[in-house]
Amino acid sequence: MPITRFQLYSAAPWLSSPHLQTTFLSLFGKAPSVTYRRQLFIALDGGTIALDWPTYSDVAEGSSRVIDDSAAIKRDKTPIVIVIPVLKKFGCGQYAKHLAFNLARSSWNVVSNNRGLGGVSLTSDCFYNAGWTEELRKIINHIHCEYPEAPLFAVKYLGEDGTNTLLYGAAAICSPWDLLICDRFINRRSVQKICDRVLTLGLQGISLSCPVLQIVNALKRRSSSINYVEHVSVPLLCISALDDPVCTSEAIPWDECRWVRAVDELFGVLSTNPYVKGTRKRSLQCSTDQGLHMSVMGDGSVTTMANEAEALSSSNEHATHNNKDEETNSEEGKQGNQSSNATVQGLIDMLSRRRRQSMWLLAQIDIITIGPLNISGRIQSYPPSTVDHLRPPTISFISCCSSQLQTAFVNGTLDSKIAERDKIRIGLPSKGRMAADTLDLLKDCQLSVKQVNPRQYVAQIPQLSNVEVWFQRPKDIVRKLLSMDLDLCIVGLDTVSEYGQGNEDLIIVHDALDYGDCRLSLAIPKYGIFENIDSLRKLAEMPQWTIEKPLRVATGFTYLGPKFMKENGLWHVTFSTADGALEAAPAMGIADTILDLVSSGTTLKENNLKEIEGGVVLESQAVLVASRKELIQRKGALDSTHEILERFEAHLRALGQFTVTANMRGGSAEEVAERVLSQPSLVGLQIGGSGVLISSLTYIFDEETPRWRELLSKLGM
Ligand SMILES: Nc1ncnc2c1ncn2[C@@H]1O[C@H](COP(=O)(O)OP(=O)(O)OP(=O)(O)O)[C@@H](O)[C@H]1O
Ligand SMILES: O=P(O)(O)OC[C@H]1O[C@H](OP(=O)(O)OP(=O)(O)O)[C@H](O)[C@@H]1O
């Protein structure tokens, strides 16, 4: 049962020390018996990653299921919780098991992972490290593309990816927050040092084969989630024990966690949440505690409280609220909600004035206990049918969000974000293959971009006064179009398809800008078992691919890749990913095939690889893409898009067309006309003669272009 400040947990006297509690749990704690279905992946560095899915039979009371590869499950909307244990020795594995078990019983699907944990061998010299989030990012991408409809819940990573994260929410349980402070805490007292030794003993079995890393303080600082927490943009529940023997409360980012701008959102939830009871004043014990607190009661109810209430009561403006709150302290229901909100609002106003900041609010839950957390009391169970409502506000009252919170997220509508700016934003590739050609196309359409230097990421198009250009990396452009930070963009079709993942908000306005041509294609070695394989069908029919030994594909396209394979009947497939030079993977023995972009085919040839019939996933070239919501809702967005589209269409239509002005001999205008019309090859022209002008055309305008009509119909206009 969760213990809150109002129900202080008193341990038995013989177990009063948190160290003893942890040791007790490690020795005598009985974790639920859960068996896992394990999926193993080999990363490109040779490391082994395991995803462990708890099985249904172990949580029979609930409705959690084993996730398999069937198409039906792929459409499953059951939320998936990714549990990321840090250590499994010293009792920590018990926490993870309790967590997984209770989540699964509450109808959530659960997957647990980390390199080198849970008996997974370390097969590369790269060990788990708190600051290395790249692997987690890839895993989240992988799970998301496997189960695109299931909301994902899993802090450094969240802060790094800000609004770009694929997660819907997260919980950090006993996070060390600041590794340096925790390290110093552990080494401060001898009892802590013993604890450190025990942890190290637990690690010995796996760490002996690894090179010992001399982790310097700077690295600890950089790897700490405390530096990133303010950029988190999804609901984040942080649960810390104030007497944690390792993750000391001194490292908790009290201030950062409180800097939440989503005040209205929080109020909305408070006023509508049936569990909200009255407010209570109570002086808090911890010297670092200042500000507003919300506490989750044992029955799942939420209570607000504040240790600055005394200060508040001295403020005339808010005295009325406080008095009322005290009187109605024990009241429940609507009246309680109102007084709760009034108190919260009063504190916000007072603190805002004091700190001279616009608006902020803390939302914090303190749990003072040690031992397995039975979280079923607080994380609610959502049947799949209600999963669409899983996005806050349902759990947002425990959120810690950055000020960059998407408005769509806050209010469930897009309007306030739409109102935030009056310029239309077009995203263009900042560097790479597409960058120069994109600028050339715009220039050829008399839409030159004025960028003072290439490092300046915002620029203007003087011809379009209400349009701003934002230079970004192609994949970020698509993400920002989805998050409505951009309205329009030019990128390759492959990038939109991969990172847009079929999102209906993305509309291809112009699908053939005539540069950046390439294809996403499957390539296999020319040698060995593939020597006689020349088609996808033959590849799929090879007897070698089984559950135990699947076809290994190296690709950066972790959404399109699995989708293509399944659509083509290749079921026994695993994917590994890397940022470039994928063509080396088969020769290195890391993969059997690669799925990558090809244009001239030179790279494949140089690496002894070949394309196969039916292996092309996508033909790509540069495209103009827009956000449907932006086109509909942002004033001027559709007009600007129309103008850009018209110029692109007219210019591309004019490519390869020339005007020729020539002198032609003839007795009269009629005679010249007759000679021209009777000779399609214009034999009578004296090219090279005096007065002949040949110039390429810039535009051939249509009254109304087909693509514009198509766009209007896609927008339902
Ligand atoms: N031979 C090719 N290889 C890769 N991309 C190509 C090729 N030909 C055209 N393109 C286009 O160029 C895009 C890649 O451009 P760029 O190199 O800037 O991006 P990137 O490698 O995805 O970026 P980043 O370096 O941020 O990962 C592709 O998405 C594709 O649309
Ligand atoms: O068919 P080709 O003309 O040979 O082009 C194909 C290669 O170009 C791209 O790589 P890039 O040059 O972007 O380098 P990368 O592999 O490091 O991404 C792509 O990933 C292929 O490797």
C-alpha cells in the first residue's frame, strides 16, 4: 500500500534502518513468480539486448497478454510499460518484479530490459551506463513500430528528447537524479560504504570481463538526469524514498520538478478528479521542502497541501482562502475540490509574485517507505476501449512538464498553440544531401532564402513575408511537423514515411520535387548462401530463417523495415540499427541483409551486395509536406502553401521547356504561320542565325493546378 506523508510508515524497531530494510528485502522478500518471454536483439556493437515480456499465465487475474507478432496484436492499443531496472542485485530485481507483476495485473503490457541484466550475457565491451540513452531510444522506437497503437509509458532520455519522445508518460522510481551527489553520499559514512561494497559484489560477476571505467566526476554530472528534467514534456511521476540508502534525497531536483507551467491543466484535473479531497496544512519535516505538495492517499485519492501556508495566511489577499480551507479541512466532494483549488491558486499567485516568474506550480509526491511498491493502488487499469483517453489529464496531476508542453497535450485542443505565433514556418534540411538542392529549387522559383550564414537556423524568404524558414535535420523536421512546431517542410519521402509513421496529420502537398531521388531497398550479399537468391520471394523461402535463427536485417528504418517484412511474409526477422555505413554489416557478420537507401548503387557494389526483385520498399524523392491541422487552423497557412505550391508546379512543369525567338523568312505573317504549323520539326528555323533567342522557361502557370485541387479535397474543402 502506498504510504504518504499523512500515513507515515513506521517500520518495526528492529528494521528501522533503511539499510536493514533493503537487506531484509533482498534476503527474505518474496517477489511474485513471473516468467518472461524473452526477445533477444544484437546491437551493431555486438551487445545483446533483451526484452522480457511477462506471460499471461502468471497474472491470470488480470487481462495482460503475451505480446506476439500477430497482426491482431500489432493493432493492440493496450498501453505498454517499459520497465528499465538499473540493478538486479541487492533486492532491486524484486522491485522490478513487483512492478511488472502489478502492472500486468492491471491490464498493462509490460516489457523489461537492460544490457547485462537478468542473466543476459555481455557480448560487447559496452556495459550499461546511466547516461547512455541511445540504446533506450532505439528500443522505444522498436517497440513503437512493433506496436504502433499502444501508448508507451516508461529521465535523462525524456529530457533529451523533450517533445520528440514517443512515450506518453513515465515514472522514475528511486532515481539517483545526481550521480555525483549520490556517489559522495554513499562514500560519506562507513555504513554507506558497506552498502556500496555490497552493490559492487553484486556486479562482480558481470563486470570482471569489462574494461574498468574510471568514471570522472564530470561524466557523472553529465550522465545525471537532474540536468535534463526541466525539458521533460510528458507526465512524469517521480517516487523517491526520503530515507533511501543509496539515492539520497539531497539529490532530488526539488526546484526543477516544481517548475511546471501547466497550471491550468493541473487545475482542470484537480477540479474534475473525483478523488480530490480537501486540503490539509501540515509542516513538513524536510528542510528542502518548500512549496505546494500533492499527496496520493492509500485509497488512491489526491490531496494538496503546503508548508508555506503560514506565509500565505499572513497575506491578506489569500487569508480568506486559507480560513475556508481550515474550516473545510475534512470535507469531501465538490466543496473540497473548490477550496483545494483556491488554496493551490492562492499559493501559485503568491509564489509567482515572490519569484517574479509568470506561473509555476509544483506537483510532487513523496512516498516514505522502503520495500516493494504495490503500485496498483495508484496506477489505474485502463481497458483497451478507453485507451484513447490515456493521455492526460487522467494522470497529469502527477506530471512534471517543461514549459514547452504541447498545447494539444494540455488542453486537448490545438487552439492555444495555434495562437502563439503568426508566422508560417517551413522546415528545410539544414545540411546533408537535400540541403543545397532545396535552396536551389526555391531560388529557381524566385523564392530565394535569405540566410546570412549557414549556421543561422532561422531565415526569411523576402517574397513570402509571412513565412519563416527553419533549418533542421530531416528527421527532426518531420518530428517538428508532427508536434506542430513547423507547418510545412521539404524533405525526402523516405524521411516522412519513416518518421511520420503514417500519421494522418501529414499531407504530401507536392510528391515529386524532382531531386533527392533514391530508393529504400533490401540488399543481400552476392556470395555464400545468397549467391542464387535474386528475389524477395526466394529470400523468404530460404529454410535457414527460423524463430531461433531469424534473418538479421541492419537498417536505420526501424518503422518501414519491420512493416515491409511483415507485409511480405517474412516473419522470422530481427533488426539491428546503426547511423551509417550499414553496407559493412553483412561482411562483419552482424547482419544477413541491409535495408538502406540506394541511388547510384555504387556503395552496394563496392561492398559486394546486390538488390533483389521485389526488395524495393519505397521510391523516394524530395516532397513538400504540410501539417493538416496547421493548414486548417493557422491563419495564412493555406494561402502561403498555395503560393509555394503554384510556383513549384509551374516551375517543375517548365523544366526542360524553352522559348525560342527566331527570324523566319516569309512574304507575310500568314505564310510564316503556315510554314511553322506545317513543319512540326520547325525545319525552317535558322538556329544560330541572327536574332534567335533561346531561353529556358521559369514558370508555366495553370489556372488551377491539379495538386491544389487534390490538397483541398484532402482537407475536406
Ligand atoms: N544515396 C542516398 N543516400 C541517402 N540519402 C539519399 C540518397 N539520395 C538521396 N537521398 C535523400 O537524402 C536524404 C538524406 O539526407 P541527409 O544526408 O541530409 O540526411 P540524413 O543522413 O538522414 O541526416 P542525418 O545526418 O541527420 O542522419 C534521404 O532521406 C533521402 O531522401
Ligand atoms: O547508391 P549510392 O549512390 O552509393 O548511395 C547509397 C549510400 O548513400 C547513403 O549513405 P551516405 O553517403 O549518406 O553515408 P552513410 O552510410 O554514412 O549514411 C546510403 O545510406 C547508402 O549508404
